[in-house]
Amino acid sequence: MAGRIPSEFIQQLLARVDLADLIGRYVPLKKAGAEFKACCPFHNEKTPSFTVSPRKGFYHCFGCGAHGTAITFLMDYNRYSFPDAVEELAKQTGLEVPHVGGSVATRQELDPLYECMETACQFYQKELTRSKSAQAYAHERGLSDQICEEYRIGYAPPGFENLGSKLSARFSKELLLKVGLLSEKENRVYDKFRNRLMFPIRDSRGRVLGFGGRVIDSEDRPKYMNSPETPLFHKGRVLYGVHELQQHRGKVNYLILTEGYMDVVSLAQAGVRNALATLGTATTEDHIRQMGRFCRTFVFCFDGDPAGRAAGWRALENLLPVLREGDEVRFAHLEEGEDPDSYIRAHGTSGWKEFIREAVPLEDYFFTHLEQGLNLDSASGKSALVAKARPLLEKVGAPVFRDLMIRKLCDTTGLREDQLRLESAASGRTEVRRLKPTPSGRPTTIRKMIRLLLEYPGLARLVSSPDELRAIPEPGFRLFAAVVELAKKNPEITPPGIIESFHGQDAEKHLSSLMSWRPIELSGVQEEEEAHETFMEGMRRFREKLVKQQISRLHIRQVEQGALNDAEQEKLASLRKELKQLLGKT
């Protein structure tokens, strides 16, 4: 398993990236003072509101609110995963991505594997053009030459030594076995895929990770065969069709998750371009997170047989912990014996869309499944429903949706919420407390201080005791202290380096939001000298707050104990003197 990418490397990487150069490869930028402007690539607009600041290493759209670092841009624009975005930037800057913990192959070890898979893909594609029977089968299934080219569909010819003999001049037998192109049995090495239509499985960057092969002869078994688990290919992390989906820049309103690659290709052939597929494995949390990079609405579409219905329920169970507020999830099961491929060929695109519109919302699918076989008019039936629902609801990571589901369960059973005795959902929140906006909507002092640290990380040297600030029981101070410590530990850190150090935490969102502030929200602070003065005034206010807290605690202790001891009285006198000096500076 790959280890964690050290935050120090992320900082080093972002410091090397010229953000304007990176974004300029995708979006036409125009110089505007020290920054660049463009029409936003994330929403339609005629007047440019998308700004790129190379100095800050940050982009922001004042129209739709999109903002972030070089890593964020690649994740949002190319829909890369975080590791893929880091790998791409590292490749562009000539750096090697290190990992901490776990075992991970280096780029030098992986590059030959990718090269081998690409060569095999080209071999299979060429073989399809040579085989009239394979072409006839593809056309019989409704696949045009154009769709075969787009999805790089190929053909593995009959025989045991076609691919192996062709690739053996460039790649060793050990490497071909390692990537799953050859199999070995009783000391005999032979082509794994034979007489099959071949579907290359690609990652978000278009690299071939593995293959899926579908039989042409109906008597052959198994009907579908995937590459084995390899250093490149992990079924639980890969979705078929991601790269092809990324090539269509139009907005993805909703995603359909199916069970097989033939479903995805057949739907694409019919003009339905928003389908992905798992690869002979249950839907995992990694799959769901990948889908979440494209949109917030998902339709899980599985076969209507017992295996398909079981797959649908497993998808729901794995979805609950990673569900986000506002995600819309629905489930659709075809009639037994049908799959998306056969359905759209029989009913056409309009019939398919109608079928998808009738998909069952998650909450209805959830309770309908659990209520099967229960008599909800009886106490025992209601008790059984609660017993089945409770552990699942405890897994829900979206608090508001969880509360609504609990309310629905209460309506069904007649229980009060406090009677259900649910444990808190494991939603993976960070320890950093949320920054809440003030009622007036104007920046608070703590927000302004964090924003100044982002712009000028060197200001952290002015904070002598960040630990003391954590004791202030107000939103934002824990995050402020964390940023101070990070900047002190890494004097050369950049603003995007700070933000990406909190990747995957609530703090990342807050810091990105603060980074998008305009100078007016910083009371006109635009130069480092002004920032220094503003920051020192903020620190004085924080010290005043701390001193008042400590004085208050001593007063409480005095009431509780009747009197303070000598050390406490001395401390109180010292604090009062310091507070007087602090207040005298206002």
C-alpha cells in the first residue's frame, strides 16, 4: 500500500510551480497588474472574474467562488485525485514523489510497467483491425469503429503465445507476469487473454492500468475476465470510464454507476456519456470519492438478479460514511436478465433516461430494504427495524442527512430520537474548530490574523507562545496556532503550501476561503510593513484576551477557596499590571 506523501514535499513542490504558467496551459490568461485574469473555466461568463496570483500561488473566481492552489486546479479541472495531481506536478517539475510508511514503487519501477501496458494496448488495438470476426462481433453489439477507437477497444487473438512473443523482445517474462499479461501454470507461461474483446482500464491521466476481456465465443468461460491485482491495478480503487468521461468538458449533472465496462461503452455509443463502472468488485469508498469529484448526484444502476441487488445494498453501506451534505443518491435495478447494454439497445436513449428518472431515492431504498419481511404494525417489527437501522445510521458521515434519516425512523416506529440511543457518526472531522462568520458578515480579528499569516508566513516569528492561544475557547484560535507552528517549522513555506498541509481537513476549506479575500477585507493591508503593524495589533488583542481569562480564573479560585495563596496573589497582581499596560496602548 502506498504511504503518505509528506507535507514538506507538497510545500517544496508548490514552491516550484509557476501557477500562471500551469493554468495558462488550459485557460487563456491576460496580464492585469501583478496578477492574471481570464473567464472562469468552472462556470460560463462573458466578463473575466477569474484571477490568478503567481506570487500567492492561488487562484480565485469572484463569480462562482472557485479557488485553490495548483493541486486544487488539477483536481477540479482535470478531475484528478489528490495523489494524481501531485504526481503530475512532480513530473512537470522534475521531482520524485516520496512516501512515508507503506510500501510503494518508485517512478523508475513503475514507468516500465506503464510502458508495457501501453504497448499491449496498442497490440490489441491492431489485432482488432486484423480480425474480421472480432470486428463483426463488436458491430453486432452495436459498437462503432469510432467508439472502439475512443475507448481503445482491442482484440486478444486465439492462441497462447501471441502477445508474449510480440512483447518479449522489449519486456522480460517476469515483467509481463507482474502486470498480469501472462499467466503461469505448471512451469508453462502463456497469454492470459485469448479470443476476447479487450477493454483497456485507464486512470484519470489516461495511463493503462489493466484490461477487461469479454468472450466472443459464447461457449468460452468466464464471460468477463479482468487483469489480476498488480502494482498498477487495484480493482477497489479504479472505475472504468473515468478518463473518457474527463475528455468531455461539459458539465456532468449526474453520474451512473454500472457493473461492467460493456455497459459504459454501450451507453456512450447511444449518447449517454455520464456512466462509469466497477470492475467485478463491490462499490468501495474510494470509488464513491472518485465519483464525487465530478458531481453531487449519483444513480447506482445494477442488475435485477440477487447478485445485482446485493451489489446495490453493499454500495449503499459503503456510501454512508463518505456521504456529503447535499449529495443526491438514487438506486435503479433492471429486470432480471437485463443489463444497461441490453436495455438501451431495446428501449433507446429516451427509454433509458425515463428508466433513470424513476430511480429510487437513497432514503426510500434504505428503509424499503430494511422493512422487508417485518410487520411494522407490531412492536417486535418496529424493534427489529430499529435494530437493523441503528448501526447503519451511526455510520452516516453527513450530520444533517443523518438527522433527517433518524427523524424518518422515528416517524415509522413512534419512538423519540433520544430513545434510539445512536452513537456519534464517525465523520472524520478535524480537531480544528470551524470558523463561523460574524452576524454582520465582516471579518473577525482571528480570521484577519490567519489571513495575514497565509499572505506573509514570516509573521509567525512574532508569536512567542502559540500553545497559549489554543487555550482561548473561541473558534479559530486552534487553527491560528496550528498555522503559526507550521510556518515556524518551515520558514520558506508558501501560502499554497500552508493550505495543502491541511489537505482533506475542514481547515483546508477555511484557509482557501480566507485566501480569496480582497484587500478591502484586510482593512486595506497590501504591503508587508502594513501587515506587520496590523498583525502586532492583533497579537496585542489576543494577549489582552488571555490575560483577562487568567485574571477571571484566579477570581473564581478566590471565591471557591476563600483566599488566594501568596503565589496566586503575586500572579494576580502581575496580570493586572500587564492588563493595564495593554489597555494603555489602545
